[in-house]
Amino acid sequence: MEDRLDQLVRSHKREFAVSARGVEVAEAFDLSLPVGLVLEGKAVTTSLGGLPTHLPTSSAASSELFERFLLLRAEQGFEAAWETLANGPEGEEWARVWDEVVADRKGGAVLTADQLTGLVVKARAGFLRSPKELLVVSLEDGGSVVSTLCEAGWFLR
């Protein structure tokens, strides 16, 4: 069965043609490289540098303390993990990180800084391939972000 992102790419082929052409003619990789983005079922053309405008990012959710919380939560459950960090030697720092993550989420953050970096790395890999590939990103129902690389020339056929 065809995956949802593949279906979205196919249905927005025409809209992403300009982005694909931009990838094809780009001589060097940088943050102005075009990206295809699907938000609420609609195609949006942006650049790698423009992704945080459409997909707000939380640097706090990429912090070492928050990552430790996620590991502890998987092992011990939410309450125990939170208490372990709050009552530990970094308790004050943990409270600050937690408050920042909560504020980021309330503000609409859907990506961590690490996830955003991963998208840039993926786009670079696609740019360096021959033929070049366009990164297409989608914000799914429930807030998860998925991405794929598609041969840029395909959009132009």
C-alpha cells in the first residue's frame, strides 16, 4: 500500500515543480535550497532556512536533560522520571528546561532542534546525489513530521 507521504507528493507534483527546478539548478548546497512542504493538505514552497517559520522548533526539547527524561520515562514512567530529575543535583536546571519545553509546545513547536538538523542533513544528502533530489516534508495529523527525498527531475516530467 502506498504510504501517505508518497500520495501527497504525487498529488502536489505540479506545485513542487518550481522547488524541484530550484534544486536542479542550484550550484551549491545552502539553507536557501528549496523544500517542498505539505501543511494541512496544502503544498507550500519554502527553503531549508524557512522551515522553522512553518514548523516551529524547540531547542529545549533537544537538551541533554530532556533527552535523559525521555529515556527515564521509557524505563520508569512519566512520574518517576520527572521526580528523579526534579530531585536530583540538576533539579533547578531540569525545572527550567521543563518549563521551556512546555512553553515551546504551547507555542506550537513541532520539531526539536535535532530533528530540524536531521532534515538539513537529509536535504544535503539528496542534493549531493545524482540526479539531485528534493526534500519533501509533511506535518501529519497528530503533529508528527515525516519527510522523503524525491528525484527532482520527476516533478518536471
